[in-house]
Amino acid sequence: MKRILLALSLLGALALTACGPKTASKETLEELNKAKTAYEAAKQRKAELEAEIEKLRQEKSTKEAELQRLQHERDSLRAWLDILEQGY
């Protein structure tokens, strides 16, 4: 009975030791640092691209307004040209 109890105690201690907290290896920590650095770089790049998208949207809006103004001016000049060609 004592042997069984001793064997169970040893197995229990071994199981607790095997399931306990583990320390990360140097390679794992290096990989984690590389991944963190890559993540931070990707976050920075994302912010830069979002800022560029916003800038391009503003440029597009400005150019669309300019296009409308020029089309209106073209139509107005075309109307005046038609009047002049008809002999005013």
C-alpha cells in the first residue's frame, strides 16, 4: 500500500512539474520581438497609407469641382460662339 501511495505521489509530483509554467527560450523571445517590430511597422505604414488616401480624396474633390467649373465655362463660351456665328 505504501508503495502504491509513493508511486502515486511521485506521478502526481511529476505531472505537476511537467504542467507548470515554462520559460520562453531565447529564440522564442527573439521571434516575439521581431513580430512586435513588424506589427509596429505595419501599424505605422497603415497610418501613412490612410493619410495618403485622405489627401488623394481631397485632391479628387478639388479636381472634380474644377472640372465642373471648366465645363460650365466651356458651355457658356460655346453659347456665346453660337450667338456670334449667327450674326449677333
